[in-house]
Amino acid sequence: RESLYKSLSGERVPDFSTVLKVMKSLGLKLHSGVA
């Protein structure tokens, strides 16, 4: 929990892999498409 807080605290930009792991744990999916 502490490392998650540090990753998302805004002091630095989190790695994309960290963002994906958080999204997966919350049951969220990232979709991309052509604008």
C-alpha cells in the first residue's frame, strides 16, 4: 500500500506498467482507437 501511495502521489510520473497494474486490480480496461 505504501509503495502504491508513493507511485501515485504526484511527486513523480508513475511507470505505465504501474498504471496498468492498478487499473487491472480495479477491474478497469484501457482501450485505444483512432480519433
